[in-house]
Amino acid sequence: MAAKNLRCGVSIRDFGAFNAPRTRAWLREVVPLSYSGFLGRAIFGLVITAQGLLAFGLITLGVIVSKWRAAPSVTLPLVFVELRRSGLRLIPMFAFMSAALGFAVIGQAVTQLSKYGATSMFLGNIMVLAVVRELGPLFTAMLVLSRSGTANVIELGTARAQGEVEALEALGVDPIHYFVMPRVIGMALGVFSLTIYFIMGALLSGYLWAFLQDVPLGPGDYFKQLADSLTVLDFVILAVKSSFFGIAIAVITCYHGLAQPLQLEDVSRATIGAVAQSIIACVLLDAVFILLYILI
Amino acid sequence: MNTPASNDTVPVIEMNGVVVGSLADPDRVVLEEVNWTVKATDYWVVAGMHGSGKTDLLSTVGGLTPPQGGSYRLFGYEMPIFDKERLGERLRLGLVFDNGQLLHQLSVKENIALPLRYHRHLSWQEVEERVKTIMELTGLSDVANARPSTLARGLSKRAGLARALMLEPEVLLVDNPLSGMDLRQAQWWVNILSELSSGHSFLHGRRVTIVVTAQDLRPWRNLDCHFAILKKQRFIPLGHRPELAGHTEPLVRELLAETATQP
């Protein structure tokens, strides 16, 4: 143990301690010995995972700050690879999904509002409330998670299982700098940009659907309603929230792929855990931002 | 104590009572009480049966797993030397894994270029010439753009050697280079390691300290090497070549078994 303390830098393999098989074996018990025991195990599991994720997130932040300028010729292309995967290549799917979301929100809103004869008065407000503030960022995060978040866990889990982390360490390359940093930056930028495109697409398609449903609302009025409902705070929160979603997904998927000793057969289990935890993390983050709206 | 003596007589690797943990599970002890001194330009062959802890020993020597106990000094520095300031010392040591351990998302060429590009901040054009030379030397020119998963095991391992040599290490740790190799491949490995040991043109004629692990001592027994075996969690130095032939240790006799043909 004394030797371990001598080690000043942090190795990604240190995280094995959180998930070493013998620490975890009792957490995997399916049949509860008693309900309190079952609950206790669940809570302990949650605490251990939260602790690991937090530590991993902080270490990643430390590496991003301290190695920001190290080896850009190697890491910058990796950022672009991630940006392409979590951004550019998702645009066709997002075009379709934004049209569908615009239709869903406007369709429902028109049906409800027409009962009160107020169809044309609140469409802009509803779009801002539903799409800009809530559905846009959350929907984008879920779609990016399902498309490239899962790919991250599988890719990194396989790399981990095949000893690539050790290979990088032997070459003096920090695995967090090489594997995690580009993914975090790429995904934050990707989710942020996609959210903007997604919201713009949904707002435009929303008008199109309203027009097709013969709502007596001119484009000028619609966009005026939108502009009136938006505040500066909306833009700030949108930017911060969507980037945070990207960072949370990247950190959680990388943690599950890299930070535990994996065999190839563990990769599917790691993916399931990463997806579930990413969704929970995004929803919790979203709740924090709703609090901000209430407080400010 | 973490300051090395300044003269050249400092051993490259100096282990006193080191307890080696497993790479897969660092809390499990694989070797106990390793007392071992490797001097600059030495050529060591460490042999042992399958599962005797050869890879774990090299992982500890290479700084991948911290020693569980005892004192280990590399170039006179107390190990493990993971912190940033010691990166220079760490890169003086190259590690070639049993199956190459290439990064699967990169091509063979990119794998080999990675250490130079990462540590020396060089562009692709600047490293290309060097990469080309090492690939010709290791017979990888034909598979330069292939993905590691499509390579035969022998070629993966050569790519691992090429990648380790790119940073021109002073010490080269090679894990089980001859496992699963045919006679010609085995001979290639023995030759290249001997050349590196006596000074290869790729490294400007500088002699490299080499530690090789093996499951079979026969290919090495005519070389001017130091020998050691791993047995029952012990590291047993056997001495130099002449002392090997008359050794009474049963495992040595087994590893030197005359029945099979020598490559």
C-alpha cells in the first residue's frame, strides 16, 4: 500500500477499486434476503456509482485544464471525430425528428386551443415553453445518447478489455487525455449545436403544421410571439444546459467504458448501466435548470 | 529518497524484495521477494511456465502496476514514476506487449506514429520518414494502412515492437516474443533483439538494455544473455550462459529440453 501512495499522478485503472468484482458481487444479488437489505444494497450501489462518477468527472476536468494544449496534433482530430459523430452525422435524423416534434406540439396545441377559440394567440408561447425550454434540449440529449453515447461505451469498453489502456500508459499517453477529453469536448459542442438546429427546425415546422391546419396566424405574428416569449435567460440557460447534457453523457459513458476492469462480455452490461444513468443524470440536470427558472 | 546518483553506474533496474501484483487484479500477489539488478546494456531472458507471472513482472518493471512491497528503482528513481515531471524517465523505457496491444481505431501506421506525434508534437509529414524506416525494418510496409484487427498475431507483435522503438528507448521490455511463432519468425525476433542489444542503426548504434520473457530457453541459450526463471512465486537468477548448461534446477532442464528442434 505504501508504494501506491507514492504515485502522484492518477491512473485510470485506480477506478478499479470502485468496481472490483468482490466489492460488487453482493450488489448483484437479485433475490432480496430482506427488503431492508435489498434497499441498503441499492442505496450503497448508488452512492458508490455517484462517487465514482463524480471523481471521474473531476479528474477529467483536471486533465482538460492541465493538458489543454498538450499534443493538439493528436487530440484535435479526435475532437473532430467525436463532433462529426455526435453532431454532423446526426443532422438528417434531427431534421426528421424536429419536424415530428413541431407537428406533435402544434397539433396538440391547436386541438386544445381551438376549444377556447384562442388558437392563434398562444402558439408562439407554447412553442417556447415546450420546445425551447424543455423538449428541445432533453430530446436532443436522449437522441445523442442513443446514437453516439452507446457507441462510446462499446468502443471504450472494447478498448479497455483488449488492454489498450495499458498500452497507452506504457507509451506515456494519458488515457483520459486521449480517450475521454476529446469525447467530452466533442459531445458538449455536438449536443449544443444540435439543440440549436433541433429547436430551429421544430419552430419552423411548427409554423408549417399550423399553416396546414388553417390557423389564422401570419408568419410575422408567429415569430413576434416567439420573440416576445423568449428572454435573454432562455438563451443563456439553453447554451449551458445543452452543453452540460453533452458533458454528462460523455463522462458517464466514458466512465462505464473505461474506468472499470472489463472483459469483453461485460461490455453489454456496462452499456445498459451507462444509458440508464445518463438518462437519469440528464433529467436531474434538467430539474436543476427548472429550479433556476423558478428562482430567477 | 528519490534522487538518483549522477554517474553512469546506476543500475537501470534495481529491485529489492519487490512484491509483484497481478496486472488484472493488483491485490493478488504473483511474485514475492524479487531481488534483481539489471545494468545498462544487459540482455536478460526471464523464463517461466504459462501463468508464472512473466507479464506481471514486466508490467511492474514498466510502471503499469505499482510494486506491492519492497523497493524498485528505475534509472535510480524510486518507482512508480507516474507523475508528469518524470515522463522523460518513463519514456526511456519501451514495453512490447504479448499481442502487440495496438489501438484498434487506428491503422498500423498511425499506431506506430502515435508516440512520436504525441510526445514530440510532430505533424504527420515530420514523422512519416521515420515510420517508413521502422516499418521496412520490421517487415510491416505491406500492412501499413491495415486495421490491427485484420493482422496476424506475428505482425501485431512486430507493430508493437515498432511502436515501442519510435521513442528510441534505452530499455526495451519484450513480453514473450516467441510465443506462437513459427521457426522463421522466432529467428527474426532473436536476431532483431540481438541487433538492438549490440547497437542497431535505427537507434544510431546505441546499445539497448533488453529484458525478454520466454516460455522456452532453447532459442536463447547460445546468446550472451543473463538468465532467470520464475518458479513458485520466486524470481531465481541463473547467471550467465555458461552457468546455464550445468544448472541442476529441474525447471531449467525442462525449459532447455533437448527433445524438440531448436530454431
